[in-house]
Amino acid sequence: MRRWLWLVLGSGLAGCSLAPQLPDPKVAVPPSYKEVSAPVSGDWQLAKPADDIERGAWWVVFRDPALAELMTRATAENQNLQAALARVEQTRAQVRVAKSAQLPRLDFGAGGARVQPSKVPPQPNSASNDSGVAERYTTLNARIAASYELDLFGRVRDTLQAARADLAAERALLASLVLSLQSDVAETYFLIRATDEELVILQATVKLREEGVRLLQQRADAGDISGFDVQRETAELAAARADVHALERTRAHYEHALAVLCGQAPAMFALVPLKVTRNLPEIPAGVPSTLLERRPDIAAAERRMVAANARIGIAKAAFYPILNLTADFGVESSSLGDLFKWSSRTWALGPIAGALLSLPIFDGGRNAANLAASQASLDAEIATYRQTVLTAFGEVEDGLSGLRALAAQTDALQAAVAAADEVYRIAEVRYAAGATGYLDVLDARRTQVRVKRLAAQVYGTRAVTTVGLIRALGGGW
């Protein structure tokens, strides 16, 4: 009767979770972004909020085949991404471990022993010879043991919930790493392209200055001008060559970084020089509330809150009894020939009415400390979630304000380039006519090169900032 009482009581309590209801993080979400002035349209399609949907090839909006090829290589070969995939598989295995606790466990064992009984005191149940001395004997056995923990207070269920939340967090972190990797590849690629354009400008400047030195030397040899103008142009030529070498070093560093992102040794990687793209997409930001579900890092922070909350239930369950149902069936004999006979069977149930009940009485404060640690862990995850959301909002605002300022800067620089070209043309004409000195030509050329280089840098920065905004918005699919 007691046995059935325990089973009925255990069945009624099984599955009851002690985990508290997950508190609301209470993040203040603004109705719109500060830097959004008007809606934009274009190739970019704002996805419906769903962090578990696989992201697609967002980089196609740049219409750059070389960039698309680099994305494919990086996604397939990057070693940090491979490590993240392995961590996801590791966490998935932990879910299977936690899930296995919901099922009974069966163990098979077989063994044997040769026993020499003690002579003092004599063993009344052991075989002995005529002289009363205990004889050696052999025991053989084969057993199947079954055990099952009745989940009285939800410890097993909360453990499984925490493991599943950890797996969801790892998946979201993997998506975040993929997005970060793709963004790094695109940003480095556009930095290389901007550097390529600067190199084109500087290399053309070097050729012009070489031609200028040659022409000035001819005029100096003819006695039309002094050697001062020749030496000044020669100094400008040397400075331009130094700038080319500095840019080549910068480009090499960018290219090496891109090779590593793509999972290749820099010695086996090369990128053909091209100009930076002028066809940049306009990115609609949407509203801040959608960002909470688009960003994979926010999704990961949310999943970690769920896991921490479930672990509070695990810590609370440690204060209550654990009920294990156990059973043992097998055969036992002193000879191999009799081992598998029906008469050799043996069985046993748990020592307390078919169950083993354990209840903590004194643990030195361990369970209380574990509960306090679990509650503090949840508080930390909630704060991390709030900070992740605030960081996301800030990154979107930075991207929007950056693109707005860079668009205005681009317009100003286009006018500056046109003006600098005209000033240089006029300075050359005036110098050829003898109306001005060569210093005016040098100043005009310096201004022209500086403005053109700045324009190339701004175009590259706009491309990088556009990629940064896509990353801040959670990518696309």
C-alpha cells in the first residue's frame, strides 16, 4: 500500500517546475530613429521580424561579383565560423544529454568472482570440508538494472529547458558571427577598393610630376628658368612616390586581413585592383521595435535570459526530495552451466517500497548559495540584454547619421574636385604665359590631388558605413 502511495504522490508532482516566470526586461523602445528623415526605397527589402530565419545574400545589392565570390569563400573557409559551428553541435549534444534524463536508464552488467571466505569467524553459509575449514567458491552473474528519476519538482524539465535555450542562444550567436564575418569581408573589401582609387590618383600624379621635372629641366637647360623650380618639382615628385609606397603598404595590410577572413594564407591570395563602387544602395531603417527580433545578438541575449531563468528552477528543486525508481533483474550461479537456468534468476526493487527517496537535510548552505548564484546570473543576463538592445539602437543611429553626413560631404567634394581641376588648368595656362610663377602651379596641383584623394576616401567610407548599417539592422534574408 505504501508503494502505491509513493507512486501516486510522485505522479501528481511530476513535471511541476519551480522556475519563476521570466521577468520583463523593460527596455524603452523609441517609436522611430532620431536620424531618419524620410522613407527611402530601393533594392533593399526590410524583412519580417524572425531571428530564426536564415539570412540571405544581402551583399547582392552592391552589384559586385568580386564581393559575392569573397562572401562565398569566407562562409565556407573561415575558421572562426567553423569553430562556432562546432560549438553549436556541442550544445546540441548537451540537449540530448538533458533529454535522456526524461527516459528510464537500463544498464547491463556481467561478472564473476573467486572468493576465499574468512576463517575467523567461520562463515555458516559457506561451503566447508570435513575439517570445518571454509572452502573457496565461485560466483557468476549477469544483470540488467533499470532506474528512472520521477521529476517531482521539475528539475529534469528545467534542465532540458535550459539546455534548449543554450542551444538557441548558440544558434543566434552563430548567425551573429556569420553576419559579423560577412560585414568584415565587405568593409575590408571596400577599404581596398578606396585605396585602389587613391593609388590611381597618386600614380597619375607621379607621372605628371615626372613629366613636369623633364619639361622644367629642359627649360632650365635653355636658360628660361632657374634650377630652383626644377628642384622644387623634384621634391614634389619624391613626396608623391613616398605617398604611393605608403598606400601600397596599407593596401597590402587590408589584403592580408581579407585573406585571413576568407580562410586563406595571404601568400595564396590576391585581389585585382579596381575602383570603389559608386552604386550604393539606400537602406530603409524601419522602426526600432523590429530591430529587437532582427538582430541575432539580441536574440542570443534573450535566449540566455531564458536559460538563466530555468536554472533558478533547477536550484530551487535541490531543496526538495529526489525520487528514483530502481529495479534489478538477472541471473546468478556458482557455475556457468547453471547461470542461465530459470532457477538462477534474481531480482530486486529499490530499498524503500520500490523507490529511493533522497531529501537534503544539511548541506552547509550549498543549495542556498547555488540559488543565489542562479538569481544573480539572471540579473546579469537581463542587464546584458538591455545593454545589447541599447548598443543596437546606437549602432543604427550611428549608421544613419554617418550616411547622411557622408552624402552631404560627397556633394561638397564633387564641387570641390570640379573647382580644383579648373584652378589647376588656369594655373598652367598662366604659368605658360609667364603671368605667374611655378609655385601657383604646384599649389593648384597639390589641392587637386588632395581633393580627389579625399573624394575617393569618402566614397570608400560611404560603402563601409552602408555595410555597417546593414550589420546594425541585423542583415537581410
